[in-house]
Amino acid sequence: MFDIGFLEMMTIGIVALVVIGPERLPAVAAKVGRYVGKAQRFVRGVRSDISRELETGDLKKLIGDQKSQIDELREMMHTAKKDIETSTGDAFKDAEKSISAVKDSATGSTAADSTAGSSEANLVDDGPEVLNEPAGSSDLASHDSSGSNPVSTQPNNKAS
């Protein structure tokens, strides 16, 4: 705070010793120390309050800027939403027109065409067909490659 060196402090101490006297000097020095400490704490508190206020002002400015940016983003989202709704509505109307045109063309065809179309719709491929195996087909797997004798799964009980 103040630029006081060792020589200045010693000069102040000698003058205080001569003016105050050796008996009262310790009590006066203690009081001066308390007042200096209080002054330092006061100055420190004022500095911290000022810095907090500056930071608060900066934060308020930052928050205000962010609020304006958020409002701009909301407006952009609102316009984008309207654009999407209109384009989706137009596409939906076009699709409805196409569907109605297909329905009109389907109802305009003859009854024979509609029955043939329905039978063709029933022939849609549902996947690979499973053929019914003949009753003895499972035995074919147990025959050897020549096809004469079935392979026995029972152990041989030949006596040697």
C-alpha cells in the first residue's frame, strides 16, 4: 500500500519512543497494529466488492447477449418449422392426388382385370416353398453311397 522501507520504520519507532515514552509504547503499538489490520481488511473487502461488481456487470452483459442469441435461434426455428410444414403439406397433397388418380384408374378397368389383378396379388412370393417329403425319405440319409444297405448305428456283436 504505502512504500515504507526499513529505514523509515526505524525512524518512526525512534520518534514514537521519544514522544510517547517507553511505558505506553507497547499499548500504542498494539492499537496501531489493530487499526492497520482493520484498514487492510477494509481495503481488501472494497477491492473484492468492486471486482465482484465488475464481474457481475460483465456477466449481465454476457447473459443479455446470450438471451438475444437465443431469441434469434427461436425465430429461426419458428420460420424453419413453418417452411417444413408448408413443404410437407404440399407433398402430402401431391401424394393424395396421385393416390386418387391410381384409384380412379383402378376403378375404371374391367371386372376381369380386377379379378386377375387380385389373383396375381395372391401369387406374391412368400419365401421358399417347403416340399413335403415322402414317408421313407428320412431313411435315404442312412444308406451308403451305393444305395444298397442302410448304415447300422448299432455296435457289432460278432464273436471272434
